Amino acid sequence: MTEIIIERISHMLTNKGHGLYGGEAVTQTEHALQCAALAENAGAKPKLITACLLHDVGHLLEDDFELAHAGNEDMCHEDLGEAFLIKWFGEEVCQPVKLHVDAKRYLCATNDRYFDKLSQASVHSLKLQGGPMSDDEVETFEANTYYKEAVRLRVWDDLAKDPDLTTPNIAHFMNYVAESLS
Ligand code: FE
């Protein structure tokens, strides 16, 4: 059973992630690997590294992500990703994935310099995702047990768009995925 999901995730990352990551200069697979590598370098726990590797798995499940992006449609990939992951992983993996879009809206509301550093594609999707959080939304977000992990993931997510960054390979990170299965 666990071999099947490991196989499936590594197959998705190997074969389905060749498309450019929504208007960025890296492919979806490079983006996933860079996000996981940044977490690993920062000394994050295996489950958070796994969440980083798989935070956009919802995009790999949608064949028409690029079309949705071009057509100004929010596919809610964080919910799609969480619904897929919840079958195999606990909250420490699933919650940061589910919350990583809200974390962007949170950071836009609470950190002035954050918005200025967002890529053009990310500013574009922010509008579709509801814009910066209101004060009430900020309060609700901070009540979530995993909000800090979601914010850490988000910061690495934003940095994981560097065409010159090299990372360990998929197999390397699949060790963390295997370790994180519930
Ligand atoms: Fe991402």
C-alpha cells in the first residue's frame, strides 16, 4: 500500500511536472524540488519538507492548470492537494499544504515588504484568491495550529522560482515522503 503511493507521487513529479509553473521561469517539478530543498537547508522537519515538496500537487492532478491560469480562473489547488494527501498523510503535512495560499494572503496583510517581493504571476493569482486578509481573517488564521508552518512553507514557495538553483533529485526527497506517511 505505501509503496503504491510513493511510486505514484514520484511518477507524478517525474512525468507530470514538466510544464512551466504558472508564469514562472521554472517547471513545476523544479519548483517542488526547490521548495523542499530550501526547507531542508533551513533544517525543517521531514513532514514539513514533505509538505513543501507536495504543496502544489493539486496542480499536477489538474491537467488544465495552465489553461486555468491563463483564463483567470482559481482552481483552488490547495484544496485539491489536501484532499489527495489526506488519504496518506497526517495534519502536519496536509495543513501547511491546505493553508499555503491563505499564508500568502496573511503575509500580504501583515508584512509590508512581502507584497513588494511577490512575482508578477503571484500578484495576479492573489487577486483571484481574494487579496490580502482582513483583520478578522488574520485572527482566524493565527488560531490554526499549523499557521506558522504554512507561513514558513509560503516563504520558501516564493523563493522556489529560481532558474539557476540546483537541488537534490526526486529520489532524495522521496525518503522524507516515505518517512512522513501516516
Ligand atoms: Fe508553489
